Amino acid sequence: MYEKTEQSKLKQMEIVGQLQKQYVDFTTSLFREGYLDDQYVQLQKLKDESNPEFVVEVVSIFFEDSEKLLNDLACSLQQQVVDFKKVDGYVHQFKGSSSSVGAQRVKNACAAFRNFCEDKNLDGCLRYLNLVKQEFYLVKSKLETLSRLERQILQAGGTVPLIESCH
């Protein structure tokens, strides 16, 4: 009987170890590919035992806000007379929220998008709206996978490894 529980504990530890390795490998690849930057590491450091879901919650808010901003941007760029100052305001807001969660590629696309707003270049704005959308949905998918891995680690009784640096 005792041997069985010992074996199941070892099996459980093995599963946790595999999940943690997957998490570290996947996160490392997100940094290497430029999806995430050091700000994501800073965000992770803010979670603790009292709020282990902190990063997931912040990222969820980012997703909701981003969907609304993308919608506002699309509507603004479809107006008869485009208010480029308003569009730039939305892009600036999107850049800020992307930056706060460490979504580097979205942040960079927003920075380039703002140049087209400044130049009142509608074609450039429309092109960059598509690029920003594409980058957002890519990082959203990657962060959802990361959140899923975190939940699996916690459900298996493990702790989510803290990623120290992405360089």
C-alpha cells in the first residue's frame, strides 16, 4: 500500500516536472521570437500566494481592452473623414497596454502605426491596423497557451517557474 502512494507521488512529481519544463521552454521561445519582453517577467514577479492568478487576470483585461481598441480603430478608420488624432490616441493607448504586459511585437507594430497617423496616411494606417491585429491575435494565442500550462502545473500540485531573464 505504502509503495503505491510513493509511486503515485513520484509519477505526480514527474508530470509536474514535465509541465514545468514545457512552460520554461515555451516561455523562452516567446522571448526569443520577440513576442514577449522583460515587462512580462516584471508582471510575473507581482504575483504571489494570495493571488496566483494575477498574471492571468491582467492578461485577460489586456485581451478585453485590446478587442475594444481594435474595434474602435477599425470604426475610426472607416469614417468618411478620418480623425487621425483620435486614431493616434487609440494606437497610443494600445501601445501602452501592450507594453504593460510585455507584448513586444504588438507594442512595436503600434509604434510604427503611429507614424502613419502622424502623416495622416490612411493606406498606411489600414495596413498597420491589419498588422497590429495579426500580432495581437498571435500573442493572444501564445499567452492563452501559457495560461493553460500555468493552470495545469498548479492543478498537478506544482509551482509555476519564475522566468528570470529573457536574454
